[in-house]
Amino acid sequence: MTGRVRLSRIVKVFGWTGLTSLGGGRSAYFYDAVVMRRPWLKSHEFIQDLTLSQLLPGPSFANLGVALGVRLAGWRGGAWGVLALIVPGALILLGLTVLYFHVGFAPNATSAMHGMGAAVVGLVFVTTARMIRASIRGGRALLVGAAIFVLVGPLHVNTGLAVLLMVPLSLWLHRPRSGS
Amino acid sequence: MILDLARLTWTFLWLSLICVGGGLGVIPELQRQVVDRFHWVTAREFLDGYTLSQLTPGPTMLVSIFVGYRAHGLLGALLATAAMFLPTAILTVVITRHWATLRDRPWALACERGLAPIGIGLMAAGVYTLARSGVHDWATGSLALLASVVLYGGWLPPFALVLAAGFVGWIAGL
């Protein structure tokens, strides 16, 4: 696989993305970094990697870093990308952990976290709306997307179970047809 | 000690393997294992560790550093974190590289078309879950709406907006 982007650029951008991805919905930061701000990926390519990262076992934000890195610069891109993504936050958390256990530092930032949490809702909402507009084509895709949303969101069905139910249905609905 | 280090590594390894569709789903099982079963951290410490991992950038599952450090110091933090991230990262490299070679075949294109709405549906469910915990009164609702407008307009990068909202939350005592 040929690399689309230099490794040093990947390390820089993934490192910055890892360092600035605060709150929940962290894949939205990646979308902003590699689709909106840089012409590295098309929206549908990002969604392919996002989906893969969600279906594979493991923390999905790290999986997404690996999948995007591999697409942009082969396995080295995946390896360096995920390291750049995780290590800055890991070092910060290690520092805070040491402070917590040895100095008695306690996280007491509830008000700030409430503000950040509300903004993250807005961030993830806008990103998801952009993805839907870019990639949901036709009634079948809309049906599958809406079904998985309702199952995992309002109905609180276990994510693994919902994926297990919906993936075969969606693959069957989107199967290659003669002449297409 | 070596036995407990092996147990710590194994626990985070199998937890990473049942972590599908984001880390949130695995948190209850993680808590059951590290608090109730092996007593590596107390319930209070786990809650504080989870809060710290939410406050710091990067994946929430970096809470493995907190638990591993409490259990066995730096070595525990390193092993728990490697167990949580390394095997599944290798699996992702192997599968994505292999998939890239198959991508142009009709059935692979059909797979990608079929899987994309699953990914987007999961992301939308994530918005729902985050909104249920993050929007609980008119002030947080307004902040979320304002954030959507600012991001849609592209007037601020996401992290600057989230930091600014954290500052507003702190000042306003949300």
C-alpha cells in the first residue's frame, strides 16, 4: 500500500488530535482533522474506517487511529498514528494518577465537565449530521441506520447484540445485484 | 506478585476483546472485575479514575493506567494499558491492511455499503447517550445548541470550543 501522507505529518496531526480530543465523542475530532480541515480523506472513506473501528474489538478511538493511519501510510502509519494518538493523553493521565495517589489530588471539576459535556453533544451532533448527509443514500441505508440508532440509543439494547442482529440484515439489503 | 500482574494483564486483555462499538459498554464489567472481584481499586477510586480519564485527552479506556498503577505501580500501568490497546491495535492493522487489498471487489463494495449505515447509526446512538447525560437543563441545552451553531459555522476548532464551554460551565457553576 502506498502512503498518501508522510509519517511525520501523521504523527503531528494524530498527536494533536489525541491531545485536543476532550470529553466524549472523540471520533468527531478526527473527522474535523482529516476530512474537514485537511483533504486527506473523503467523508465516505472516513465512515468506512469509523465503522470498521466500531465493529472490531478494542477501544474504538484507538482502532480508528489505527485504521486511518493504515489507510494514509500503511502499517507504519497505523502504528505511529495510534502511538501519537494515545501517548500524550496517557502521560497526562499517568501524571494525574501519581498526584491522586501520592498527593491526594482529587478530580473536582464537575461544573467544568458539565459545560464540556454539553459542547461535546453539539460537536458530535454536527459531525453525525455531516456524515449522514454525505453517506446515507437511499431508503435501505436510512432504515438500517435508524434501526441501529433506536436499538442502541432509546431501547438500550447491548451494542454487540444490536450489531449482531443488524449486520447480516444490512449486508443482505446491500448485496451485489446483477446489473448493478 | 507475578501471578497478580498476569491476572491484571489478562483481565484488561479480555476486557478489550469484549469492547465493541466504543468503550462505554465495557465500563460496568470493568468496574465489576477491578473493584468487586480483584479489589485493585475501591469503588470511590474507580469513580475518580474514570473522571480523571474523562478529563484528560485520549481514549477513556486509558483508565487502565489508573487501575494498573494502583495495583502494581508503573509496571502495572504499562501492562494493563498494553493489554487494553496493543492486541486489538495489531488485529486492526492486520484486518485493515487485508481489507484494503479486497476493497475493489463487488462483494467488498457491497459490504462497505452495508456496514456504513451501521457505523453512522452507532454514532447517532452515541449522540443520544451523550445528550442524555450531558444535557439536563436549559443551560446545558443552550450550550449544546450554541456549540452546534459555532461548529457548523466552523468559527472555532472543536477543542477550543469544548475548553471554552468548560470554562463557561465552571464560571456559571453548571
